[in-house]
Amino acid sequence: MVAKYMQVKETIKSWILEGKILPGDKIGSESELMEKFEVSRHTVRQAIGELVHEDWLYRIQGGGTYCKDRRQAHPSGASTKTIGVITTYISDYIFPYIIRGIESYTSEKDYSLLLTSTNNNVELEKKGLQNVMTKNIDGLIVEPTKSTYHNPNLNYYLNLERSGIPYVMINASYSELAAPTITLNDEKGGYIATEHLIKLGHKKILGLFKTDDLQGINRMKGYISAHRDHDFLPYPDMVISFTTEEKGTILQDKVRALLSKNKDSRPDAIVCYNDEVALSILHVIRELGLSIPEDLSIIGYDDSQLALASEIQLTTVTHPKTELGRAAAEMLIKLIEKKDKEPIESIVFEPELIIRNSTRQI
């Protein structure tokens, strides 16, 4: 169990990091804090004492306790040469390539990286933001968490802006913020994947899209647009949406139910949110005794190492990965060093289709 004084201490720190308490602001009196947290005077004094010792607060004799400007620890705004990186994952899937791209440029410029991941969970994003912001970073590269939804951590990003700390976003963005972004044209990616299957003669194309991130929403838009441009719309049961928490057995069960139907009713092709999902669905297809591409075609997305991980080599859509990471680092360091007087423009990479043996002409 966390000690009461630590709970008080961490809450006050979060107020500072969110911008609820600004540098120079006076925090409440001991009596006010005792009432607010429902703790003893000793507990409040212990929490405040540690925050003063760690340079979060400072005292004025007879005048109270105030929030310290932690960036004053670096005279004249001197750079710490440290960049924070927050991604949904670090060691899985395509993310090591993105990190490698970031590191390839930051090492050239003598910046070090402070890495953290969110597992696409907003509470872990909050902890990650608190972690990197306590380290006096010069800038932040962030992949948004559950970017389709309102983000409860926006105050942390607004406080970065208030403190003059630049940040850029990769793969998606939070619509409420004005940070420059480096993304992939995911709507086009969904379109070219679906159009490829339509041109091969497929009619019942199942679309599997993760809808708690903007990438999935945009890929679904492309999937629907390709159908519309070829004068037919997806069958009513041929779109399955899922969240991060449902991408495992829940999604597999839904697909299994569709593929278990007779040949005339089941899908004849599948467009997947990404290669990871495609590989997961391949297990279901094998379990049901179906063959790729003889019984149905399947397309992944991201051209990850998983696209080549089985005997079925996936037709897939490219993702810039390393190039995207490097572009993000270059953009952020320009913002940090203010070398470009012109506004920094967002970057959108264009996807391409890589055709392998998981799709075939009907």
C-alpha cells in the first residue's frame, strides 16, 4: 500500500505537470491541504518537504510555499540534449524500426532518448508523460493513445506548450492539439488494398479494422471508398470493428463464425487492419481447413517482418517505419533549435501495395 504522504506528493506533482499549478503559484496552506487530502499535518509536511528537496517547490519564510520553475535549473534555457519518446509499444511489431529511425538521427545530433510505452492505455500514457516531463526534456515525440477518443491527458500536452517544449506526433494525432504530425495516408492504404482484391474478382471482402485508433478508422474509410468507386458496397456483415483489448481471441471468434458458413455465404477475401491481425486470422483459417489463397485471399498492412513469417507470404501495404521515425526526429530537433523560421509543415507518407502469394485472381 502506498504511504499517504506519497499519495499527497504524487498528486501535487501531477498538478504541476498538468499546469494546474504554474511556476510562481502559491500552493495551499498546510491546513487547506490537510482538509483536501484528509490527512494529518505531519503527512502534509513530509510530502511538502520532499517536494522542496527535489526542487518542485520552494518556501519563502513567513510567505508560504510556491511552485518552482524547474527549467531554471538549466540557465538561459540551455538544452539538456534529451528527447522523450512515447509510443504505444516499443519492442513489438514495427515499433523497433520506428525507434531505430528516431535514434539514427538523434545520435547524429548528440541527443539522447528517454523511451516509454503506453500499451495503448491512457492511464499508462499519463504515467509516461509524468515520467518524461520530470526529466527536463527538450522535446517529445509521441504516438497518440486511443486517438479516436477524447484524451484525458491533454493538459499535459498543453503544459508542454506553455513551457515552450515542442512535440510532434507520429502515426496519428489528437485533433484538439496543433502539433505537427508525421503520418501515413491510411485511407489510401485501405483503398489500394481493397481495390486490389476487387480487381482480382472478389465480391465478399471482409474488412477487419481497429477503431480505437485513427489509423483503423482511416483504413476502413479507404475500404468503403474502394467498394463505392467500383459500384458496390460491402455486404452488411462484412465489416468487423474491434478495439485494442479485443484484437486477440474475441476478434478470432467473430471471424471464425463467418468463415464457418457455407462457401456461398462466407467471405472470399479479407482486408486486415495490419499484418499482426492477418497472422492471427491465418491460424483461424488453417484451423477450419481452408487454404490461402485457394479458398480466400488475405491482405495485411505495414509490410512488417510478420508478412514473411509463415509459408503464406502476405500481400500487404507499406509503412515507412524507419523513415518515419527519422523524419520525426529531424522535425523535432528543428523545432527545438529553431533553425527554421518558417512554420513546420506536417508530413504525410504515401503507401504502396506489395503483392505476394496470399492473394490470387478468382
